[in-house]
Amino acid sequence: MAKKKAFVLRLQPEMLNALEKWAADDFRSINGQIEWLLHNALQKAGRLKKPSPQQKESK
């Protein structure tokens, strides 16, 4: 699995509260929820590479 890189993210308290609630509703951590949101947005915008057939098999 690819190594993840940590970074600081500053959010308005209202946005953080909304993310916490949404993450809890989806049984995710806040970090997991943010990753999920970003992944979906990148896919929708066509900004992610399509996984190669080898990558699909390894999952």
C-alpha cells in the first residue's frame, strides 16, 4: 500500500462540526470522511488516474 503523507488542515469550527456529524453518520473517522470526499470529488472531476488492471487485481 502506498505510504500516506500527513499535513495540517485548518477548518472553520462550523465546517468541522458538520464533518464530524457526517462522519459519525457514515461510521467513518473524520480523516476517513475527508479522504472519501476528496476521492469522490477528484474522480468526478476526472483528476484521478484509472487504476491499471494489475492494481485492480491486488485489491
